[in-house]
Amino acid sequence: MKKTENGYKNMSEQDILAQVKEQKNAITKMRFAHAVNQLDRPSMMKNTRKEIARMLTELNSRNKA
């Protein structure tokens, strides 16, 4: 799921946490699939990690403010 730059700023903390949990589950499944056989698009693992980082960055900035 692709979000715009300000997409996470409009979401509630619970929504962001739910998305983080969902993305972590997705990356875990990708790792297992990659271990068993080659993924069609291995760059998806990289993109998913970056999306998780963006969401956690937004949560951390909210907690500091």
C-alpha cells in the first residue's frame, strides 16, 4: 500500500499501529517465501521495511510533540 508523504499524518495512532503490525506480518511472510524459493519482486521487502520505518517515524514525532 503506497501512502503519500502526508498520508500518515492524517491517520490516527491506532490506525498506524495496525498498519505497522500488518506490514510486519507481510515482511515475515516474504522472508519465509524468499528462504524457500526466489521472490518475484525482492524489492518489495525493501519497500515494506521503508514503509514500516516511515510509520514508526510519524508515531515517534507525535510522541515527542
